[in-house]
Amino acid sequence: MSDLLVDSSIWIDFFRGRADVVRRLDTALEQDRLAVCGPIVAEVLSGARTRADFVRVKDAFEGLVLLPDPLNAWPRVGEARFALARRGTQAALVDVLIALTAAEAGHSLLTRDSDFRRIATVVPVELEKL
């Protein structure tokens, strides 16, 4: 059963063949731990350089658990961004949705994106770094 939502920053390194990322994800794939969500799929697919890369990534994602958007996601995203703004910081809508999706599903979020540290101050998401 999956328990690790993998952020776009990690997938990009994976598909580019970065050795440490490939080792980490290959191990997690063997253990059936990995999940994606809609925004991550869209981010990674939209960055494909060629049609062949697009198809390869799309095929790879089809074998993973796709986490659903959280119930009442957008008001909750707005609330989290409001809380962040009151603390003098901002976060992208998509990143807050990704963090909320991981938290709601009980998954850790594997990321290289430091913005998630700020988001984790208002969304109860467990972060894993590579």
C-alpha cells in the first residue's frame, strides 16, 4: 500500500536519471509505496521535452496510486494560503493542494522543494527529503 506522495521535483530528477533519486524511487516502487496526484501528474507531463518522453512518463504514472483531491479542497487551499499570508509568506496554489492531498491521504511528501517547509507550518504534512 502506498504511503509516499512523490513531488514533481523528485520525478523530474528520476526521469532525468539522477542516480540517488533513481535508487530511492526504485526501492520504493518495489515496495509499492509510491503515489501521485493530479497536479503532480500535470506538472511533470507538461514539462516533457518530446512526445516520446510524454508517453513514457504517462505510462509510468498509470501504474501508480493516484490520490484523489481532498474533500472541499479549494476552500481549504485558500484557508492555508490565508494563514501563510498572515505570517508574511506565500505559497503556490498547486503546492498547497499537493501538501493537503498528502496530509489528507496520510502520506508523507517526498520533495526537494523548500517551499513545502513553509506550507507544513499550516498544513499538517510530513515531509521527507532525499
